[in-house]
Amino acid sequence: MHKSNKSKKILISPLNWGLGHAVRDIPLINKLISAGYEVIIATEGASAELLKKEFPKLLHIELKSFSIKYPKKNAFVFKMLIQLPKIIRGIRKEHKQVQKIIKQQNIDLIISDNRYGVYSKEVPSIFITHQIFIQLPKQIKFLEGIVFKMQQNKISKFSKCLIPDYKNEINLSGKLSHKQRLPAEFSFVGILSQFQYNKEDSKEYINDILIILSGPEPQRTILETKIIKQLEGTNKKVLLVSGQPEKSFSKNNSNIKYVNHLSRKEMQFAIQNSEIIISRAGYTTIMDLVKLQKKAILIPTPSQTEQEYLANYLKNKNMFIFCKQDNFIIDEVIKKIQKLQTNFSVFEKAKKDNFLNVVKNTFHPDFLDNEKCVTKR
């Protein structure tokens, strides 16, 4: 006799590198709850604080990973390579923690958002990522093949890999997930966004500029300081969301209002009712902006090749303005975005997400009995 949805427990665990992974998991968690599944959240840090505010009634378990030190200057990838042994140890550590959680909570399915150690051979495990083909800097681009094989080895430990994008030419991730044909275990599930587009929400602008900050320190603070320096004391009405839900503050400084975090409804309202948006080029932010059909100025975190690629790729599609952090001059980017003509309506015709279908198929008896679909040892 198979369990009903109500008795099935799903462990969902987003990576705590910035807030993007936690934010994009919000609509997934809501879908799972609506479908009758019992959801348990396992993460840490700012991501944990964010999800506790969004889902106060759910069980939250601290699942520690590994802390990474980010450079002040352009040496992100090299810094990551130096810390690779630490990352590998962290993946092994989180894997051991997950085995305990599975037994203690009687978990039926795992959903891991970019956490390579959050899987089990005991239950089906789903991995979420939009980076199947990691882009490396020119200096070490020759290593991409090796990195791809290493990553595929990690992903092969999971039953399925879900890609939050569209399968065909109309897509957001470009060659990050469309470089070559993928095996059947990989499924495109459409963009994941917590927002719903409403034309009525943006008739009048409340803010001249909305700044959405996120990502690792010290680069988050460096960008915040740079933007404030250019906007403070101007006639522009600015709302700055610092992306720090673990902190509690809200202040007004001349023409700039600072908030640490906005709820889902507040953020949607702020985006749709702001004339100009400035943000990092994080994939989750991009999905949200596309869902709300809002153009923006994207400033990638320095040396994060994924963000640099995405910003440039989408700039070439006339969807966003791409500006490097060191080259940011507010007057220049405002002129550029005012001239930008976008067409987000093409995404309305794209295939809707099939995330729940993948989850339901995962629980199908044929799936569970199929050795190819059970987590590999």
C-alpha cells in the first residue's frame, strides 16, 4: 500500500550562497504544500532566516554546509579552486548529516537545490541547477571539460536533475544548460518564480529606483557603497533592499529608504511599482524580473563567470542592461535602460512548469522499482 500525498515527507534543502536558491524554492514549497505533501526545510544562515519568515509553520532543520571566503578583487574562480578541498569536505559532511535526518524524520523524497551532498541511496533524490555547463574564465577555460565530468559525477548520485528554464530556443540560461543534448534524467521545468504578473500593478511608479542587493560579502557591501555614493542627495526616490533577512533594520537617509528584506508580496509590489531596477545578475532575480516583465540594470558579482555570462547573454537578447561593477555610473546606465526596448511576452507562450509532475512521477511505483532511477551508490 502506497502512502497518500499527505503522509509523504519531502526534505527540501537550498544552498546558502546568497538568497537566490532559497527564494526560487519558495514557489516549489508552496506547490508541494498545496499538493498535500509534508515539507521539511533544511538549510542554514540567511537562507534559513528567509524561509522561516515565509513558512513559520513548517519544520526547519539546520543543515550546515561550508563557508566560503570571497575575494575583494577579481579572483573569484581562483579563490574557489584554492578552497576546493574545503568544499569537498563540506559536501561529505552535509551528506552524513542528511542520512541522519532521513532516518529521524522518515523522509520519502529529497529535493536539493545545488547542494551536492544532499542525496541518499535510500530514497529518491532530486537535484536542481541551471548550471550544467559551468563557464570558467579564459585563463583556465581548458579545464571546463574536466569540471563538467566532475560535476556530472556528482549529479549522477541523484535520481533526477531539474533545470529551471525552458527547453527550446526561448530560454534564460543559454549555454549554461543548453550547450548540448542532455540525458533523460535531466528535465526542464520552466522558470521558477514566486511572482505573478499583473498589468494593473505598474500604472504609477512609487519609486524612481529600486536596488535589490544580494550575494556574498564583501562584494555586496562594495556595490551598496558605490551605488549610495552616486544616488545620495539626488532628487531620485530610492528604495534599497539590502538582502540581509538575518538582520533587522529599516531606515531613511535623505532620498534613500533602506530595508533589510521584503516579503514576497512587498517585493513584487516594489518591483512592479519602480521605474528603474538595479540588481545583481543572479539567476533567481532574472527569473523574477522576466516573470514580472521588468527590464533592469544587471551588475554581476565581480569574477562570478556565471553572472557575467548571464548578464551578457541576456543583454544580447535586448532584455537587460549589463554593467560591470567597476564601470557603474548611474547617469549612464539610466540613459541606456530608458532606450531599451524589450519583449517579455514571448515567455508567456513558452511551456509552463512541470515541477509537480516530476515529483509525482518520482513517487510512482514503476519509478521506485526502476534501478536506473534509484540513487546510485
